[in-house]
Amino acid sequence: MKKWISIMVIIILMISLVACSTQVANNDESNETEKKVPTVTDVNGRTVELPEKVEKVVVTGVGALRLYAYAGNMEKLVGVEAVEHANAIGRPYTTINQERFKSLPVIGEGGPQKGNDPEKIVTMDPDVIFTTYENPDELQSKTGIPVVSLSYGNNAVFDDKIYESLELIGLVVGTHDHAKEQVAYLKACETDLKTRTSGIEKEKAPKVYVGAMGSKGAHGIESTRGKFIILDVINANNVVDQTGKDGGLMVDKEQILQWDPDFIFIDMNGLPSVLEDYQNNKTFYKSLSATKNKKVYGQMPFNFLTTNIDTAITDAYFIGKMIYPEAFQDVDVEKKADEIYTQLLGKPFYEQMKKDFGGFKNIEWE
């Protein structure tokens, strides 16, 4: 009897082991199935299911293609917005890649007003769509294609959302190591700029004003920006911060006179408007200390289809060198500009910006 009981126990144990093995095998098979459906979490916190392989990509939305140019694989791009076929002055990423862009079909007009055409996107049959400033769920619903949201964040230069976006692009299209290098470089620039000026007391620093800032076109000297990241990162004394306002705003000439900044930087895209205004308001311009002391300079325009991050960082180095020459004495701004363009876009570009806008220089009204 004991012998039969022992045999039964052995049989039961064997059946249990087989059942467990089958369950583990099924679980492994289930896990393998799950692995075949990769997912990413985009900058909006959306979980996006991706195809196993991403070979064809469409990028839409203001500034989205710039981020892709920094971190992605251009060979996987299968369509672009019409704005990328048009005048590319002031957009280094477009000029450098324009031959490639013009060889691709159009997926919509693009720009801040017209956007994309979902029907045209579908005809490209992309595996993934990257987008900025658009409703990703709506676009995904209309096309049936996974949509990954990107973002420039709040300050559009040194921002965690930019870093997150670049790494997302790399993860999705297989250029993650390259994307991480780009993020590391941007962070290194930010650290370098901050470190050079960290010991300077802002309240005792020269007063700085940046005018003719572009926003949906060129503007005069009254167009400026409060809590301006390019000035903040170099610890500059931005007189506009006294208003308590953040972002782009217009100020009166009388207010600029009251501030009487030591340094004035003019966005070179708006310089023609400022020079025209000078002819009608010479007394105002000549009354400024920056004019009297020859401390009016031109900076490169960076706001074309949102922020050209490369040009904006170059401006930060230029402004830093002008107002804090000792802290930036080892920096050749033109060489630094080409280093930045080459790192982010693969080619130097300062000479083209100089040709188009006049380069970094001292400005005299007459």
C-alpha cells in the first residue's frame, strides 16, 4: 500500500511540474508578444504604441523638423511641409538640408496657421509621425498612424522638454546615441555659460536691453523680451525684467530712455525697421548712453518658425563676450558659432548668417 502511495505522489509531482513548465512557457510566449509592441511616453505623457520597425517618418508642426534634424535620421524622412521648400533664410536646419527636403513630397502647407494635411500624410504611409504645437490624439485619429509629441518647453533654448524631445526622436528612429550626444552638448553649453558668469552680481552688472525682437515678423526697437533665457543664462542685468513680465512684449521709447541701458542689442532681422525709425526719432536714439558709448550691437535673429536653438546659443556667447569680456576672453564667437552649428547640424553656418544678416557687429545709426 505504501508503495502505491509513493507512486501516486511521484505522478502528482510530475503532473504539477509539467503544468508549471507549460505555464512558464506560455508566460514567456506572452512576454515575447508584448516585446513586439514597443511603446514610448511622449512629452505630453501619452503612451504611444510603435511598430516593431520604424523605417518611414513624417514630421509636422512648427519647429518639429528642426528638432528632428538635430537628433533623427534624415534618410527615414518621407515628406515635409511646404514651408521647407520655400525661402529658408534664418533657418539653418532648412538651408543645410534643403536639397533633401526639396526632394520629398509635401504633406501640407505648414507654418503656424496652415499646418498639415492628414490625407497627404496617409499617402506617405509613415510608420510614425512626430509633431509639435498640434493635437496629437486628433492627428492620430485622422491618420491611424502613431503620433509622438515633441516640445520646445517654456524657454525654447535650454529646456528639459527639448532634451526629452531629442531623446524621444533617437529612441523611435534608432539614433539614440546621437541624440544623447546632442543633449549632452546642449547641457554643456548651458553649464559653460552659467559658470563663466556665476560670480557676477546681476544688480551691479551693466544694464542690457535687447530690441527689435522678432515675433511673427520683424519689429522695431520697442519689441523686447522679459525673463529672456539668453540673458538669464549669462546672468545679465536685463532692464526689461523690471516690468515683471515674461516673454515678448512692447515697451515705449520713453521707458527705454528711463532705463537708459549700458548695452543695446538689436535683432538683425529687425534692424532695417530700427534704422528707418531712427530717421524720424534721432533725438531719442542719440540720447541713449549705449549710443554715446558705441555699445549698440547686432545679434543674429533666431526666431523663424519658433527658435533656432543653435543661433540662440550663439547669441548668448556673443552678448556674454560684449558685456563680460573678461569672462569670455578665450571665446572666438565666430568659431564658437560654427562649432555649435556643426555639432547640431553637421556643417558650419556662421558665414551664411553673416551674409544674410550682417553678422555680429557694432551698429552706428548713421
